[in-house]
Amino acid sequence: MSDTKLPGPPGKSNKSKVGRVDIETWANLFLQKLFPVWYCVRYVTEMPMEMIGDINPRSFLCHRWLSVAAVNTAAADSLEQAGSQWKDCAQLLRKIYKTKRYKRYLSMKNVNAVESSVIDYDYADIVEYSENECKDIPKHHAEHYDQLSAEVFMGDKTVHHPFAYREWDGRYYYCNKEEPRNFAALMQHCRDKGRDLTVKADIEIQFADIRTVEIMRSRYWMLLMKRESAYQIAYLIRAAKIPCQLAEFEWRRSDLVFLVLKKTDYRTAQIVEALFRRHFPRGVIEWGRYLCTHQVPFRNR
């Protein structure tokens, strides 16, 4: 990490190269001990950081999407095990995920996923699932539409059918109990024929309590990044005697982890600023900011 790199010149012995590497290592260790925050800032500015990738992929199965509940629970569990100084952050994380229910009419053109299926292949949406898995179901004519809608929604116009809506990405899914073949075939017919179907729905609204998120953001940095990068940065931050902690992300992305810092220590701002300037948003995501900026509120009407 010193300014001058000292590779061995051509024709010199391996012993000379090793000596020069040792000098550079010693110089870096000396700088790290003497100016730990400056060294950390410079390190995160120059370090290569692997891209995070898509944390909320498309799928016809909702359990393969980003789960705010699972993320916050995993991070809170980690922080509670880390000691009393992180329990406040853990408690805030547990308060973020909320639900409420409304009985409303719902247009089926808004629904693109289901809760469960025995099919393991990851289709992008429920129509793609139908195109590949429901070829044997007739769905081309008006009588097919009537038959499918009656089978899926039981032909009873008084029943409210279970759906869910997520405000952090604006996605609806059907809370199915049976294999969703007929439902998928019905969705494909509606798309292919330009039709829509409106049903009575009991909709569970899943959302992030933004007030709690803002309280968390005022006290902590929750920085999501690749695990190897987080370990390297955490080592340097702890060497500067700045409190930090690693907290788990959800189990489907075990390659990611949160680096948690307190905002009460002014030195953290320099490190975070360097991280954002160099690696945001592909290499590092601030979780509170993500939740605040990814909002598609349910329109209660």
C-alpha cells in the first residue's frame, strides 16, 4: 500500500525480490499502525471489489425474490450474538418488516408469480412457466377461459382469494395451495388474448416501516458487500479501534454480508465516503438507503 512499488529489477536474484517485498510490507504495516484511518480509506479506495449482482431476481416463485423479512432477521440474529452494543441495531432491524391486510378487487394482469410449485426450474414469471409446463392445458378459446377461471377461483364471486403485495418492489403473487398449472394457463390466456380478469382478493401488504429505517440510518451504517471484501475492510477498521461488526444476509446469498458501523464515531464517515465514491452501487449497497429508495406504495382504493 505504499506509494512506490518495488518490484525486483531484471537480472536480480530472488533474494533481492523477497527483500524488496519485505520492505514494502513493513512500510505498509508501519503506515497502518501510525495512520490507521488514513490507511483504511486508501485501502478501500484502491482495492478491487467484486460486484454484488442482482439481490432481487425475477422468478415465478416469490420465495426466490429478495425477502426483507429474512434479511433483517438474519442480520438481527448475528448482531444479537455480537454483544450488547449491537442489540439496539438488532431491535431496529426486527421492527422494519410490517404487514397489513386489505380486501380489494385485484386485476390479474398485475400478478406475475405464485407462492409454491413442485417445478424447480427458475422461470422468469408465471406466464413463462405456463408456456413450458402447461402445454397440455387447453387455453386458446373463450370457453377455455371460462373453464379455467371457474376452476381456479371456484366460480364463487363472494370468496376473497389470497394474494400478497410487496411495497419494496411492487410485485404481486398468488398464495396458492395447489400446483399452479390452471392459474398459470389462465394468466397465459389473458396475456395472449389481451383479456383481464378482476377478482375479489384478500391482499397481504408487506412493507418496510420507513420511520424505523430512518432511525436505523441515523445511528448505523448497514453496508452490504461481498463477504471477502467485508472481512478485509473489517480487519482494517478494527485495527483503527473503530467498532464494527459483520452481520449475515439472507441464506440464499451466503456470499454477501453486512458490514455494520456506528455513526457516533466520526471517523467512519471518511471510510464510508471512500467506499461509496469508489464502489457504490455495484460493489456496496447501503441497506437503509435501498429500503428508502425502493418503494412502490400500495394504493388503498
